[in-house]
Amino acid sequence: MIRTATAHDVAEIRTMIRELAAYERAVEQARASEEQLREALFGEDPAAFVLIVEDDATGETVGFALWFPRFSTWTGTRGMHLEDLYVRPHARGGGHGKALLAALAAICERRGYERFEWWVLAWNEPTIDFYKSLGVDLLDEWTVCRLTGEPLKALAAQAPPVVTRSPAS
């Protein structure tokens, strides 16, 4: 069963995020607290949304997908960015990942999103093969850029003032 997450799922979502981070060899980077996740996912202005997949036979939570809207200046339309897709190891191969992706694709179709995009680690060959079996295009000509920590602070310190104008201006 696929369902939308609720605030009651936050602890389980955080646990799965940490499991995913361990799989991706970066558990020390998964620092989000339950409070941060609760606010980000279920606060007044949600930053992202989550689908939960439960095993039909046991009702156990076996995976999740966390996504948020994007915007393309080229198409003039919104799209979807899938930040995390995770299925617990013992449940892999049971169709849960494909079901999550299909549910997300259906959200894209309903909302008129023209693009559904995500990243995959280059060393994760089993997942890449799975994505290829679905007809996913791997965009090898793009490089992900990330600015964090001191370089982010240093660049921000160089920012000129931004003027906010009212709609009547």
C-alpha cells in the first residue's frame, strides 16, 4: 500500500533516512532531527512531501519517497524533484520501489508536471539498472554543483543588498 505520510510517521521517516545514508556511505551527513523533519514536512509551509510504502501482508513500513516541486524556466512548468527513494533491504525486489515511482509519476501527471527528476550515485549500479529498465534518461552531460559550509558563508558575505519592491511599484 502507498499512502501519504502523516506527522505520526516522522520518527520512522528519520530512521529510514539514516538507513539510506548508511547505504550511501554518508551516515554522518544525515543530521536532520525529528523536529526539523516535522516542521519541514508538516509545518505551515511544507518544504517537501512524503509517500510511505507498506507491505500489504504485514502492514510494515518498508520504504518511502520524499519529493518537492521544481520549476523549469524552459518549459514554464513545474516539475518534481525526488530527493530520496528508499526501500529497506529485506523488501527489495518486491515491487515497492517501482510502486513508489509510479505513484510519483501519477502525481506528476495529475498536476501537469512535465519533468520528474532525481539523482543517483554513479556507483549504485543495481539502482541504475533498475531505473534504466523503466526508461529513465541518465543525463551524463550535467554535473551537480553544491556549495556548503565556509564557501557558502564566504559567497553570501559578498551579496549586494536585495531590494524588495511592492506589487504597486
